Amino acid sequence: QPSEQFGATAPLGFFDPLGFTAVGDEKGFRKLRVSEIKHGRVAMMASVGLVGQHFLKFPGFENSPAGFSIMGRGEGVLGFFAIFLVSGLLELAWREDPSGEKEPGNYGDPFGVQMYNDEMRMKELNNGRMAMISVLGIFAAECATGKDAMQQFGLPALGGGRFASTSSRTSFTGKTSLRANAQQSVMRRAEAVVAEDVPPPPFQPSEQFGATAPLGFFDPLG
């Protein structure tokens, strides 16, 4: 009975609206639970990393943007490949118990912390679930704004503020936002008026603030 297995927690209890699990399919449930725990553990590390890299940079990455936008640059691809190799080695080093006697996600206690109990298992599951949602939220917000996890709080001047402009000028989120284009266009026109003392160009609705992706300036009826 999937609904009676460890991991169902308040307020939702057993939550499987799409019916991935089935009564009697213990092997299938175990596979899904192992995947949930693994993805949760990765997401917890990723959520901390997405915040921490705003302030801390590895050698060779000092001028790299924080967040997912680094995947549009060479050092980002190189770093991802290195993480991929390390993950493969870990997968080979710690294998799932073929006998099925251990709980899903139980790979022993290599560091001897002696914290493997029902309370900590439930905390790990719930924190992992929250972390997976958090990483997806950070990813979606960066796609929409070009800002990393910390800049979403409106704190670009803290630590990594000097990377703020770099983060939004990548192929990942476009060369720049339409908002920035509009602001730069207005500033250029103002500088031209001051320098040459000539009448400003005619008002351009398409260059005004408010044009946003994916449609940009949208006025089909004129």
C-alpha cells in the first residue's frame, strides 16, 4: 500500500495526484522513493549553492555570473562536466542495496554522524521536497528577470553586486532585458540633446518602459 509507506506527512498526507504509484507495486514505489531522495539531496545542495555563489567564487570564476546563466559560458560548461563526472563516480561508489533489506536512500553512514532515525529521515524528505521547489523557483525567476537568487531579494549591492550586470547579459536570458533597452535608449536621447542642443527625436511608444518578453511592444490595433 503506497499510502501507508514512510514519507506521508501533514498537511497533505499521501500525495500522488497523477497516480505514479500503484497498489502492490513495491518495486516501482521503491524506485520512485530512491529518485525522490536523490533529487532532494541534490536540490538541497543546489539551493545553498545558488545563494552562496553570489558571494563566493572559485578561482577562475571570479568574473563569471552567478546562477544558471553561467551555462552560457565556457567555464560553466566545464564546471558542469566536472560535476557530472564526480556524480558518476558517486553513483558507482554507493549503490542501492540489491537485497531490498535497507530503506530507500539508505547508503550507510560513511561519516559516522549517527543521525539516521525516523525523525531525521522525515526531515530530509520534507526539506528535499522544499528544495526541489525552491530550485525550480530560482530557475524560473532567473529566466524571467536575469537576476540570480540573491538579486531576487533586491540586494544586488551585497557581495556580488559587481556581477549584477554580467548576469543579465548572457545568452541564457537574452543579451539584455527590454526594460534595460528602453532605459538606455532614453539616456542616449537625453545625452544627444544636451551635447548638440537639437530638438529631441519624436516620441517612440515602442521604446517606452513596459514592453516585456516574449511579445515586446504589443499594440496590434495601433
